[in-house]
Amino acid sequence: METDVLVIGSGLAGCSAAYSAAREGLNVVMITAEPKFSETSSYYAQGGIIYRAKEDTEAALLDDFQRTGVGIVNENAVRVIYQNGPEFIDRILCDDLKIPFSRSADRNLDLIKEGSHSFPRIAYVKDHTGQSIQDRFYHKIKTIGNIQIIRKATCVDLITLAHHSLNPLHIYEPSTCVGAYILFQDKKEVRPILAKVTVLASGGLGNLYLHTSNPPHVRGDGYAMAYRAGARIMNMEYVQFHPTTLFTTNEERFLISEALRGEGAVLRNKQGEAFMRRYHELENLAPRDIVARSIMAEMNETGSKYVTLDITHRNSDWIRKRFPKIYKKCLEQKVDITIEGIPVVPAAHYECGGVATDMLANTTIRRLKAVGEVACTGLHGANRLASSSLLECLVFGVIAGRDAAEQISGQKMIMPSVADWKKETECIDPDLLRQDRSTIRQTMWNYVGIVRNKKKLERAFGILWQLNEDIQHFYHHGELSDALIGLRNAATTSLLVLHAARLHKGSRGCHYRMD
């Protein structure tokens, strides 16, 4: 199979890139490992998307990003989203997709303030902004004739000229991506999809950790594939832990949006004390890394398994209307948020680093772009600002699709013959795969989590290095499956995070070392 653009991933970043490329007249193939489009981090994003307040300026937005990102935010990335964001939201989300954003009496977007923002600049759809955008985008791209959507298709590896072309002279070509090997899950077959431009939009790595706000397939696939292909990977130590996910007795976590704190919700410890005033001048609206560490400190000090998030001072009807999804989910856990605090704990949420890109979403490999959480534009620095991820997905996704068209029209594209996939048939015991996955998640949570030190990181290295060797043996000899591919990628990406954390001896943002 050949196409102009191959998009790996079906979240907002992937949808934006596919939409934009198709609008430029390109043929697009979009793949997702899931049977349905809703299992993406974009779908579960509750809070909102950065727009532009009346009193806003580029300098003010940059200051908020730099303060939250602890001084290592790429100013060019902030400039790109500031200059393009409002236009893309108006033209694509509002006019084309008809996203039902909450609006004020004058029909303008109702903008709210969230943690570390200087102004109310967040547009939202109640407490399910991501779901609304994802649903509308999916229904839109289904109607576009030059976009082909393939479900239950897991990317095994990127195809590069040097690694996979049958032409021996292609080893002298610059590092170039020409598509990907794809496992079609139902047929249990691996086939290549060749593309003039490949867009990696595979999301983050939350499920490397025992506790996460992310859906199950968010396991670090994109970072691992890009690393094996030779792309530059950067800032991987900056894993953001969302301060507030719903505490339950099992490992399942449900995100409790930052928007609650933006609307006045207060964090309280076991004694009922509003404790954030002891940790930061912005109190409950402090940056996420600080809030997450503060919660962990309170839990350790009081011996509690959680703290509570209290919004009971607001009118109960208003709460149910403003946060219907959160209200319903908490009620399922026998918590009525109109009359009692929500039990919350931190969980792995977002990777601020990733595959290094420029402002056109180009990676260090020719014809390979990366957008969304898998990419590192430098926008987030050492810690992500609230409600910035959806905007980054939209803006850089659209730019990636548009630039793909310019690349394809402006240069000759080599489309090589590539080797067929060598099929292995050894049966791998699924219990071994599950246990290895559990070991990775436990190790990352306990030793490469919210608070780190040299001893923890060295212990993690001893465990993960040997485990990775065993998993690679499974991969090279076992029958290929989505679970095995995911395990291999999880092992690789865990080591990427760990390696970055070991090299970074100090503390900055999400990366906090006690030593």
C-alpha cells in the first residue's frame, strides 16, 4: 500500500494533520491500534483549550509558559500557537466542526482561568472539551474522501531507506522515513505502508506508570519507534503528574480537571486544612508539578491515601451543570461532589519531552513529522501549562499537514521496494507479557516517579535493563501481537525516561530529585 501521507495515531494531533493534508489535496491513510477512535488522551481531556483573552498579549502568554516551564520553554513555539491558535479555533473548531463551546450572554466564547494563567483565556465545553472535539473531528474526517481510516492496526516500526530498502545504494541517502510496517491485528499480518510523508501522532507514555490518567494504549510507542529509527529524542525526564485524579481502591484513575480549581475548588488534607497556602503563593492554582509534590508531602505526613478537592461552596445546580461528567463519575464511586470533597491523588499524565521537532513539525529524519504529545516542540519546557496540549495538537497538526503538501510538491520522493516482514511463530505465554508489563509500571512508579533520587534511579536501571533484554528476545522470536509490540516499546521508552533522569543531576519542573 502506498499513500501521500501516513498518519500514525487518531487523537486531535493526528486528526488535525490528516484534515489539513487532505484539504491540500493529498491522499491520507490514518491508522489506530484501537477498535474505536475514542481511546485517545485527547478524548479524555476535560479542561479546555487556550484561546486569547481581550487583555492578552504574546508577552503575557510567554511569561506564563516560561514560569510554568521553569525557564526552558521554546519562545518560537509559544509564538506559533499565539499567532495561529485563535484563527484555527475560530475557523476549524467553531466554523467547520461546530464545537459547542460554552458561550457568554453576548455569544462570545466564555473564557475561564486555570492554574498558572494570568488571564481567563480557556475555552471549554463543560467538562468534556476533548470528547466534543474528538467526536466532531472523527465524524468530519469520515466524510472526506481522500482520508482512509484503518482501525486495529498497530505500527511495528518506521521504515527508513537505510534500514529497509532493498536498494543497497540507499544506505548513502540521508536518514529518511518512507512509511511504516503495520500489524493488521485481525489478520495477524505485518505489511508495509509506504508514504511520501509520515506523521507520528501516537500520543504519550502514561501507562508506563502504575497510576495514570491516560487510556491503556498510551504506552510510549512513538518515542520508541522514533528512537530506533534514529530520531533525536529530548527532555524525556519531564514527565508531568496530574495532581488530581479520582482515588479508587483499584488502579483505575479518572482525571479530575484543573478547571475545578480554576472555579475555586480547594485542596484539603486529612485534617480539613487548605494546605496549598503553605507551599506556593498561587495556592490551589500553582503549577502542576508543585501541586502534585505538595499533595504527596501531605499524604506522607498525615499517613493518608489521598487528599480531598472541595468545591462544595459553589451552588449544587451550578456544579452539576458545569461539571456533569465529573459529577456522574464521582457519584458512581458514591461521592457526591456537591456536598463532600473528592478524594484525589496524583497520577502520570503527560510527557513534556519527546521527539524533537522544528516549528513545521519536522523531526531530524527526513519526511518524518511528529505532532502532539509524542513531539517536543519545546512549548512545555520542564512542566506543561494547563490546557495547552489540545492547542498544540491543533496548531502543529494543521501546520504539519500543510507543510507535508509543500514538501511533496517541492521535491522528488523516493518510494523504494522494501523487504517483506519475517514472521515468527513461537507462542509467548501471555502471563509473561502481563507480568513484564506490571514490572515496568511498578518500577517506574516507585523509582522514576514524582520524587526521584540516585538510589531509586540506579535500582530502576538494574531492573529495567535486564527486563528489556528479555523482552527483546520475546520480540525477535515470538509471534507478533499488539501486546508484544506495546511491551517492547514500553521497555524502550522507560529506559529513555530513566536515562534522561539519571543524567539530569539537579531538579527542574517535573523532574524533582531529593539528592
